[in-house]
Amino acid sequence: MNDVQRKNPNFKLGLLILLLVLLTGWGLQGCQDLPSSSTPENTHPNISLTPTTQPTGTPEGVRTTLPETTPSATPQVTFPNIWEDFPPPSIRSATEVPPPMKDLDISDEVLVWVLLGSDTEPPFIGRTVAIHLLFIHPRFSKASLVSIPGDLYVYIPGYTMQRLNIAYALGGVETLRTTLAYNFGVLPSRFVLAHPGDFQWLVDDINGIEVTVFEPIHDACGGIPVGTVPMDGALALCYASYRQDMDEIDRMGRQQQLMQIIFKQFAQNGNLAQLPVLYASYQGWVKTDISLTELLSYVPLALRLADVDRIGYYMIGWNEIRLWEIPDQSQAQVFLPEQTGVRTVIQAAIDHLMTPEPLTNQVQTLEAQLTAAYESTLSPRATATPVPVTQTPSPTPTIPPEGYP
């Protein structure tokens, strides 16, 4: 987006897709204090994502990997068939592949979306360092957000064990969806992918935000003290993306805090009336499979979700993961998920949706604000302009002379 677009008042309401889905998976880059061991070990440039074909004569329940890409006398590696209907690994993993997650109790009424934030500006494809599962129950007007660490070490079907944040780069949104289905038991039907600039423009276009900072940041972002801090786009991006060492969980907490603040501002004063303009503005930047027609159909739901306590916030935190050193020559450290704990968090997010609760009067206020904002965009009706009537004085009557007929 150029400077003219960013300064135009029509764009001051910010990033359109992210206000409908209520939160954003913004791109996060910079301001990160990361150890070298946290760099994704994407050391296989020629990766095949094609499922391995099971050769004739292979014992039941066993599949083989693709042949070595260079001549070698090493025998072919075999894997037990634990991945069921998902593509088997194509590369040996130094870490054991877990079985797919199953047995989540989720209603057919619940929508599942995934919100992603890239660390790279388009047209380049980088890591998805912000990953959020969004569960929506339209009939009950409730939603839940589950934030997932990008460094979580999971099975990418058809490939091997790797960090979750490279799944999109390996095979696009379909590979990411399959990865989420395998490791978290849900298959997202819609996705949104934003970039660092999108989030920064968003905050600037709404004239900044005020953030209550609970833990100071001394060594980055120019220093952020405890207390209520006004933030422009650059500072908010740094605040959301900063990570010290392996503390991914603290960063996710700050991301969720900013999501709530920004959505609260967007839900008020009829800002959703600008949705068609915003969609066109960001169409070349934000990637999504949500059409404008579908987006507009969710406007009434968005107003109801802006009511008090309609959205639950969850995350895969320290109780659901453990620090794991990959047993190979890299000695890289990653987060290994504890499947039982992860299932508990996701099921709790789903269960939050399933209890209907009455709406408050706040929804009526938001609806009235949106109606007024929409009506203000309509062309005024033609009305007759009153023309002042000027009274022309009559000539002074004269008395005819006597005897005049």
C-alpha cells in the first residue's frame, strides 16, 4: 500500500479481513532476541510432499520412505503405520512421529478458521510465526481463539517432523491444513494470512492504540515501561513480535492482548460499514479464501460477538509443551507438544462455544451505530431548495381627478 492510500481517510479503519474474524494473525518480524538454535532446520531443499507409495510385498502396517536421493548402501528405512489416512513420512525423523490426534467432540455447526502471520513481506513466503485457530458457533454467537507456538515441533504429513511455522512455506495452505488436522484434530475451512506491514498500517490507520503493559521490555523496542503506553504501528508491531530467548508463550499472550484492544476499537462506531472499501484496499496484500460476499454475510455475527464475554482466549502454553533437543547433529531446541494437554485445551475452547448465553443491550448500541454509519454513506436525497419570495411593492394608488370617467 502506498503512502497516498495509507493517508486517505477511507483507509483509517484498517485491515478489513481481520476485523471480521475478530482478531488477526498478523505478521511478526524484528525485535526478536532469538538464539541461533531456534532457527528452523530447513536443510532439505528438495523435499517431496507426495505420499510414499506402498510397494508390493510390503508387510501389512508398514510403509517405506522414498529412495535416497544419492547413491548409498544404507538400507531403506521403514516406519510403522501410525498416521492412518495421512501421507506417510518421506524423510527419516530423528524424533519419533506421534499418532494423529483424534476424539475431539466438535459440533458440525462450529466453523474452524486459521489466522496466520508471516514474518516476510509479499511476494516472498516466510515462516508463519503467528498461528491462531478460530472456532465460531454462528447460532450461539460465540467464538474461541487458540494460539499455537510457531516453534511447536509437529509431524508435517508427507514430509517429516518439523516446526509448525514452516508448513505453509513447504506446501501452501493445504499442507498447513493437513498438518493442523493431524496434530490438533481439526481441519480449518477458511484461512487468513497477513504480513508485518498489514498490522503496522492497521494500528497507524486507527490513530494508534493504548496498551496496558504488565512486564517492561528493556532491551528492545526503545524500551517499554510498565503502565498505559500509547503505541503507533511500529511500536505495537515490536511489542507483539518481541521474544526473549525461547519465551514464545509470553509473546503469544501479548499478541492476544493486542487482538482484544484492536477488535474493541473496530467493533464500535459503525466501522464495519467500510468493509467493501477495506476489502478492495487490502485484497492484494492479505491472503484469504473468504470472499467479500461471504464476509458481508458475517457482519451481524460480528456485532453479536463484540458483546461482553462472547470470545474465549486460549493458548498452547507451558503446561502443554516441553522443551526438546532434537537428537541429531543440530542439537536444536524446539517445543514438543504433550498430546493429552493439547487435546484438553482445544476441547475446552470448543466447549466454551456450546453453552448459549443471552446477549446484552450493548449489541443494540453497536447495531444502531452501524446503521447510522451506513446511512451517512448514502447520497442525500434531492430536495427542493426553498426560494425566498420577494414582495414587489404595488404602485401607490392615485385618485383620479373629479369628473374623470
